[in-house]
Amino acid sequence: MVLLLYVWPLSPWHVAKVCCAGGAVLANITCIALVIKRQRMLDRAAEDSALWQVSRRITLTAVAGVPLALVAAALGFWLASNRIV
């Protein structure tokens, strides 16, 4: 966030990059919480259907987070290359 001060005022591309990166980080934090939940359920010998439900949610966090991270990375590289040129 401190680096945003160097490009003030922010362009819409910077705002999109920050939003995509924030969404990817949120998906990763959600994934970590779900993995911990699934491990605790395994330790308590939960039913298979409940375990599969949590596993599907973990997969959905990857489906949501990876594209956001790729967009944020692409925008970051593009913004950096335009700043250098």
C-alpha cells in the first residue's frame, strides 16, 4: 500500500490491479482457513460428505483466486513497463 503513494494520483488501471490483488489475497486467506477446518474435521472423523463439501470450497477459492492473481500480475508488469518506457 505504501508503494501506491509513488503513483499518486492513481489511474483506473492501478485501482483495478489493487482490487484484483486484494481479491487474490482474500481467496488465499479463505483457502488457508478452509484447509485448517478440513484438517480439524479429519481429526474428528467427520463424514465424507462434509469433507467433500469443504474440499469443493477449497477448489473454488483456487478457481477464484488464480485468475485474479494473474490479472493483477499482468497489470503490474504492464504498468511497470509503461513507467520505464
